[in-house]
Amino acid sequence: MSTATRGKISFIQHDKQYATIEYMVNGKKKSINGIVSEFEQKKLKELKLIKKIHHFHVGDEVSFVIDKSPRGDKMVATKVQYITNNELANVLYKASLDNKLVGYLKEVDGKLFVKETSTHFFFPLVLSPWEHEPSSQFVNEHILFSLDNIENPEKVTARLFKPHYIPEFKTAQQLYKNKAVIEAPVFKVTQHGIYVNIVGENIQGKLPVAEADEKQLPKEGDKIKVRISYLSPMRIVVERLN
């Protein structure tokens, strides 16, 4: 049975999903490459070698097995398993004190990430449903961002510090702030809910269908009075008024 070695990730090529791992042998620093793709992580999970899939960062302390590559022409790191990352913990602590960080916007396999400047961590960028996606001209440019889910290192995501919302969302924010009554047109009715347009067709809401309402459900095109009871960049909740 191969013996596991412990090291630290010093570089990640996110496009090709491999990492360079530095480790010590008899007091000398060495490095080795290994695949850290989600596919490889799923195989380790199926073999019950890990409990959950990890998205690797520079600075991750890992265990791995040194083995021959599939072609047998070099040694590679296999069975790469995450242990801890003190640098990531420091970034999350910094965000808990002042959640305004500096990074670069990056695109990997068609998905947007934010690369934090001091640690080079890649955080998945999550956009609001009502937010304009940054244009390609901003890729590789400096941006300000914040982190969400900082209490769970495995699920940390980034959001733009100054998002560019569509005009309708800004109108919805004002309606929510003023607790305004809205004459909302119904555009769909199902057994699961009543769907209404709040601001044009870009800001929509869903109302539950109560048992008492089932015989008097509104029809498509009807207008009903509602109020926005909760609004965040990711979610809108409306309540029906009598």
C-alpha cells in the first residue's frame, strides 16, 4: 500500500484542473503536480476516502500519494485530499471584520470567479437574478468584492461590492422601502401558486394558494393587491392584501 505524503498547494491551474504541491523530503523542498478536478474528488468520495468534494485553493494543506502517471513517464500526486488552510481562515476572518476585499475578475470554463489579490484564492462569483453580468472587458481587472457564507469555508462565494442592478430592481427596492401597495397583474396560476408581475416582467413574485382561495383563484390578466414583504439581492417575497 502506498504511503500518504503531506504538502501544501503552491499553484493551481484552474483551466486544466491540476495543482502543484510542495512537500519536504529529508529537509529538502520538492514539488509535484496532481489533478484536483471535481471528477477526481467524486471518485475519492465514491471510494469513501473523503466525505465531501473540495474546491482547492492555493495554501491548502493536503495529503496525497506519489505514483506513476498513466503513461508511466513521470511521478504525479494522486488521491489528493484536503486537510486545512490557515491562509483561507485568515481571509475569512478579515472578511468578518471588514467585508470589502480586493481581487481580480476571472473566467474559468465559462464561469466567473474572483481571485483575491493577497492569497490568490479563487472564489465563485454569485450574481443576483436582477444583476447585469460583468462584461468581458472587466475580466482580469481589479474589483471590490465581498464574501458570503464565511462561516462555512466549503461554501464561500463572492459577490460584487458594487453590483449593477437592472432599473426594475431599483424600483422594487423603493417599493419595499415605502411598504407600497402594488396592483400586480397575474401572469400564471397553478396548484402551487399565483404568479404575479411586480415591476414589469423582470421582477416577479409567487403567492401561495390557500385552501380557502381554491374556489376563487384569480385568472391570468387579473390584478391583485400585494406588498413586498422581503427583498434581498437573491430573493423576493410578496404578500397578498385583502
